[in-house]
Amino acid sequence: MMRVGFFKVRPEQVERLRAWMHELTQRRDEVLETFRAESTQHECAYLLQGASGPILVYATQVDDPEQARQAFAASQLPIDLQHKQVLAEVREGPADVEPLFDIRAEG
């Protein structure tokens, strides 16, 4: 299942967010370890400059969304703990978005 989140980013925290996302790419093996626990296949993040400020677009593809949620919530892996902390620091809350198209082929 594909999931996409849109979050306002505190403008003064944009460089912190960029640095953290870069660090994740450098810690690929740890990220992949979390993927196995969460049934995650793919994650990607984008930073947009919206009319009201920076927006983080965070997309994940997971086999089992509930397993992913529970595994991340319960994780004690250092990278997951850091990820939670950084996202709490940089995000202001959900961004207002207008969904325009969402069709999924049922298998």
C-alpha cells in the first residue's frame, strides 16, 4: 500500500531536515533494517516550497500499514528514535492538500 503524508516544516528547521535526510542516505543499512521490521518496500521524501512555507512530502510503500505503524512506534533502534525526534522538531503539523486523483487496481 502506498501512503503519502504532507507536513508543514518550520522554516528555521529546513536545513536540519535536509541534513537528516542526507544522513539517512548515508545510513542505508540501518534504514533497510527498519524496512524489514515494518514491511516497508520504499520510502521517499521531497521538500516543496508552498505559498505558506516549506512542505515535506513523505511517501511510503508498505505491505502491511498496521504492522508498519506498530513496528515504528515500538522500535528502539537508534535510527528510528532519531527519526522520531528530528521529525518532531522540524514539522509544524499536517499541511492542507487537495486530493485530486487516487485509483488503485485491486489485486
